[in-house]
Amino acid sequence: MKKRFIVFLLFLILGIGLFINAIVQTGLDQIWSTLRNFSFAFFLAYLVLSTLNFGLYTLRWHIILRRLLKREKLPHLHRAITFLDLFFHRMAGFAISYITPMAQTGGEPLRILLLHRDGVRMSLSTASVIIDKALEFTTLMIFIFIGIALGLLDGSLPPGSRVFFGLVLIVFFMLIFWFYYASLKNIGFFSSLLRLFHLHKLTRIERFIRKIIKVEMQISAFYKQNGATFLVLVFISIFIIGFQLFEHYILALFFGVKMTFFQTFLVSTIPYLALIIPIPGGLGVLESGHAVMFALLGIQINAFVLVFIIRIRDFAFVLVGLIHASKEGLRMLHEAFEGKR
């Protein structure tokens, strides 16, 4: 536990250092003048646009959950758990992910617990979140790969970056491929990794492995029995990424910069590799990534302020998510206390 805290602290210090460096490089006067010129009405429009996109994330999870529950012949549950419930559950997960080093997966256990709190079996709630997250990772990596490929072909990205980006993408694509292959062939993605590292022999985690196998069975059955639904989910996932591109285009337009589709594609994909680094919210790294990307593309825009606007949007979501998580947490504690009386 102490080692984890030290590693977290080191990465946090690194992120803060990069964040401060981005401020120094940009200049406080320039940051302030750019923020003053940014219309509050524009920010509200951007916030509404982002909320609609968040709704698409929720829609994907909602469809997955309904199909899983239908297979279990428990129709009353998916009528009781509303779209709005899932919307706030997902926002709570986003909030936890944002403030922890695991920017992509930190909040998923909370999503699972909140869904279980609504009456869904733990294996089903876990399977729904894993399937949802796998689709998110898959489409994101595909778009990042396309963005990097276009950047290298166009010459926008320096040749020296090929090895780094190539290795990152190869590792992720191998994991994504193995996830779907292992799920379809009933091999089990997580249990196969445990076997690879001989962790399945540890008696201390036998109970944990049995739970993992139950979840993997749910995931495998979902893919085998919902081919048409899966295609719909892929379409929604692609549309979500497209929405993200549109958000960046509109945001840049608010700053008086009209980006081409190619520029928008690169700016909306490659910098988000920063979220792989275990720094809460990609602090400092996301700012630096956007600044480098804009410089390489020759776009004259205040990258720090643009990312700062994105962070204000994120903080609004984090606030809503934390309020929901706190409310649900207090409710769980109250029920546990009442049960002991």
C-alpha cells in the first residue's frame, strides 16, 4: 500500500510540474485575456453538447444491460433501472476515474457496485461494465491508430515518435484482439491472463477466480447471442467518437479557429494517449499533448486555455458524479445500519 501511494505521489507531482510548466510557457496574462474573451454562452453550448454525448455513452451501457437481463429472464429489473439511473451511475464512475490515477478504469468498480445496489447480480453488473468498457477502448484505439497513421503519412508527427506510438498501439491491439477472441472461444480473457502468469495456482484467490469465470461466461454468451445488437453498439461507439471530434471542432471555432477535418481528427485523438499515464485526469500531460499537437499542425490557438475549458466541463461532470456517489453511499450505509438493528 505504501509503495502504491509513493508511486501515485510521484506521478501526481510529475503531473503538477507539467501543469505549472504549461502555465509558465503560455503566460498568465495570455491565459487570462483568452479566458475573458471566451463567451459564457459558448461554454454552456459546449456543456450541453458534451452532456448529449455522455447520454450516448449511457445509451450503449443501457442496451448492453437490457440484453443481459433479458437473457436472464428478469424483465422487471431493466424496467426499474431507468436510463437516468444509469446516466448518473456512469457520471459517478467518471468522477472517480478522473480523480484517481486510473483515468480509464478507476470508476468502473463503483459503476458495478451501484448497479448491484439496484438489484442486478454482481456477475451481470460486472459483465455489463466490462462489455461497455471494451467497446470504448476498441473504438478509441482504432481512432487513435488512424490519427497516428494519418499524422505519420502527412508528416505532421516526427519520425522519432513512430517507435513509441507503434509499441503502445501494438500492445493495446493485442489485448483488444485477445479479449474478443477469448470471449468468443470460451477461453476467458481475465482467467487466461491469470493462467499465463500462473496466478490461478494461488489458493488465496480461488474464490476470486470462480467469480471471474462466472463473469466471463456472461460476456461470452452476450457476444454469441447478440450479433445484431453488437453491431448497433459498434455504430453507437463510432458515433460517440465522431461526437468527440465535433466537440473539439466547435470548441476551437469558439476561439476563432476553423480546423480542417484532418486537424480535428488528430487533435481529438492523439493527445488522449496521455490518459494512459497514471496521473489523475492526465494533469499537465493532456495540456502538453494538445500544445505539441497544435504546434506540429501549425494551428495558432491557446492550447492551455482550450484544455482548461475542457477541464471546467469535466469538473462540472465530476461534481455531479460525486454528489450522486455520495448520495448512494449514504443510502447504502443507512440500509446497512438499519439491517443491524
